[in-house]
Amino acid sequence: MVKVIGSMSRPVRRILVRAPNWLGDAVMCTPALALLRELCPAAEVSVLARPVIAELLKGHPSIDRVLVYEHRSRHAGLTGKWALAATIRSLNFDLAVLFQNAFEAALLAFLGGVPRRLGYATDGRGFLLSEPVKAPGGEASHQIAYYANLLRGLGYNGSLGPPRLFLAEEEEREMHRRLAEAGIDQTDLVVGINPGSTYGGAKRWMPERFGAAVDRLAGRYGTTRPLRAVIVGAPGEEALGRIVAESMQAKAIQLSGHTTIRQLMAVIKRCSVFLTNDTGPMHIAAAFDVPVVAVFGPTDASTTAPFGAGHLIVREPVECSPCLLRECPIDHRCMTRVTVETVSEAAAKQLEMLSDERRTKDTQHSALSIHHFPRRVTVFLDRDGTINRDTGYVKAPEELELLPGVVEAVARLNRAGVRVVVVTNQSGIGRGFLTATALEAIHRKMLALFRAGGAWLDAIYYCPHHPDDGCRCRKPGTGMIERAVRDLDLDLSAAYLVGDQARDLELARRVGARGVLMVTTPGDYAPPHGPVPHYVAAALGGAVDWILEDAGRGRKPLANMSGAERG
């Protein structure tokens, strides 16, 4: 059955998707591609993409056809654009979904005669779109959500999977042969190094420090198991690769500028851990479930961090970051202050987390196989009384006062790779004490305070309803947690919930998380009727101490724990 979507009655049989031009953006677009396939299962999906992106997306199960936009050759200039529009017109598309924000993308779809043209109303192109979508305002969301939100008019309801890329078995076998010829055995630990950044030099950590970080790893692991390094990069980054290789005592294979995009994908997939700047190959690694250690400086990790469980971000908080500049106009302090020790410790943590199955992975696995990694720990935080002082109702940004040590505590969770999600009842909206717009402004201030201290929140969920409304989201209702699980692909078997009310403990019990109760004087705490907390803390810093220690021990199923262990 052909699906009819939106306000127009014409069935959607053929969909044209304009893919982003940047490598990382194209990877972050793949969850939306999968979602589009789910929303329109009977439609034929064709992707229009530049040559490198066309190669990247080849073989993706959500795509039926890739149209190569040869912008430097036969599609260059006005004549080339007319020829491409004619090709689009000949394929009789019913719907164009424009993930690329450029004016040109909308113009080509318009000239190509596509009747429904869906895209963000950016770059002055709104008049060319039949279904313009207002770009999200306020606090920026992750780029993956940005692409997916474009599909809300087609039925997207907030559930989203991680990025995925696909290789043919022969492509993987050929890379394994190439690495074997260079002395890398199937059971060796392979550290991938990506010292470049196409966008600009400001995003680059010092290349010689990558080499020093790997040497520290080799000193730690090399005596028990071979550890090999592979340096990758785009054409033009060969000099960066040589600097890294020459700065290392350990022997490295230098592949910068010497791989096709498909070969780059294959070598990244072979890595045990991937050390990188914020750039396209970082997202390729995440799409293949390769544990990432990403050094962030001028860019915003809340929008472009590697998506999925188990990746680690390394950054040093400075007052001018994120600036989003291509080149640093001052002293590049956001990168120069990131130490070799910090990056090597993060990489060591990633190697320690790898399961024995992952470390000795079968090199003949299917191109559609998914590796199983330990799930990233998630900490859910109540807001009032846990993050900020509970003054009854915080009605304006100037009334928000964070509790002492909160930013530092959250930053420690961030550095440990823990997801931090706020779930908060805000019945003040339902009671008429404040508006949703005011609450968003309060949360923008809270996020800014966290960013200034080198911390971030993965998401904020709030219930705006009056207690008498009978909603499922008001704590101890589980609606906010359920939505977070769908949106962020969370695993509640490795979750904690920190709050200052009995309802927080009850919510933790309902979803199978460990409950941590915040009280002013833990020594005077008397257990209430109802769920017993797993830990009682006077401040978030103490709660984080216990969570990191508990998560590091490995969790027992709650059903197998004694009462003493639960307390």
C-alpha cells in the first residue's frame, strides 16, 4: 500500500533526498534516512549527493538509489544545473526532503518539478518550498535531532535510532589484508588517529600530542598485547599524518590521504579505539560502534558530539569556547590546554571497557552485524533541590541559583562518558505561575552556566501539567524517562536517578534505576515509607562519587541484592 502523508492527497511513491555536503553531517543524517524509510516503507528513496557522500552512503538499506551530483564537472555552472534539474524532472518525484539547507537545494527541487518540497526555511529559500519548516530556535539540539525534526510533518514522533553505515564483506576483507601486509594482526589492538579537520585549523589538537598519547598507551598495554596505530586523514592532510608518525616512538601506519572514502570507513571500523578531533571520521567511527575519544575545542559538543553509547569527550573549559571559528584569533587555549595525559587516560578507559569478544572480533562478520559494547551509564537528575536551590517556583532566569559544586559534579560525569539527563516536574506552568517560554529561558541560562564550567546536559525533559491533569509524565510517572530512552537510545539497566523527593525514589524503582536521595544532613536521615534509596548524599558531588564507584564495580541485578547492598 502506498502511503499518503501530509496535507496533499497525491500518494508518495518516489522521494528525493538532498544529502548534506559535509562528511560528518551526512553520517548524522542517517538516522533521519532510516526514519524516512520507516514512515514511507513503500516509497522509492533516491539520495542526491556529492561524490564523496554518495560513496559514503552506498549500500545503506534505507536508500534505493544514489544520484551523484557532480558539482565540479558535468553539473557545474548554469548548464550543469539545468541538466541536473532535467534528470530530477525525468524521475517524477512526489516529494523532496532537503536535509541540505542551501538555497541551491530548494532551487533544484523546484526546477526539477517536485510538487512537495520539504525543508528548513533558511538561506532565503522559503518561497521555493511547498512545506517550509521553521528552523528550531533557542538552545541548539544535537544535529541528529535537527535532521529528524524536519520529518515531523510526515509523522515523526520523537523515536530515533543511532547513525549507521554499511560495508560489503569484501571491502572489510580487503582492508584486513592491507593491514596484515603492514604487520597488523587480527587480534592486535588498533588505535586509530585522526589529527586533521577539513573545516579549519582551530578544531585541531596538536598533532604531536596524538603521537605522545599513543606512546603512553603502548607503554601501558604493549607488554601484554600488541598495540598498533593507524593514522587517517583526508587528501591534503598527509603532512599532519607525517608529524604524528614522526613524533611517535611506536610504529604507525600512515594512511592520511591514501584511502578512498570506503577504505577509510573500513580501516576505522577495524579500530579498537579512535582518537580524533571533531570532524567527519569521528562520526564514521560512532556509526560503526567504535569507541571514540574526541578532543573538542571551538565547537559545541552538545550539537556535534559522537552519537551513541560509550564515547568520551575531552575538552578544557575556556571563556571563549565554543566560538565556532575556523581559525583561532588568539592563543588557541581551548586546544593547547588539553594534555596528553588526559587524552591517553580517556583512551585507556575505552580499551578497558572493551569486552573480550570485541577485542578478538571475527573479521568475517556480516556487513549488517552490530557489535555489542557495554552500555553508557545514564544519570537522571531532578532539577529543583538537586541542581538549583528550591525556592518554590523559579519563574525567571535571574531567580535560578545553582547549588554549590553542581557544575563540577556534572563535568565529572561528562568526562567519565556518563549521559546526564534532567527530568523535572514543572507544574508551575499548569498552575499559571510561569509560561513555557519563561521555562525555556530559565533552562537556557542553566545550560549556559554548565557550559561555562566545562559541563553539559544531554537533554532536559519537563512535565508542564497540573497535578490534577492525570498525565503519565509527572513524576513518579514514567513518561519522561520513556521518552528519554526513545530519544537517546538509553539502557535503563545502567541508570541512576538523583533527587530530593520520595517521588524521585519511586520513579527510580518503577524504571529499574538506582535511586540516590539528596538530603541536607545524611547522618540524620530517617528512611521514609516507600522505596529505600541506594545511597543518601548531602550534595551532588557526593552522589557522583558514589555513582562512579558503583558503576565502576559493575552492577548486580536489583533482585539479587541484599537489603544492606540496596542501602
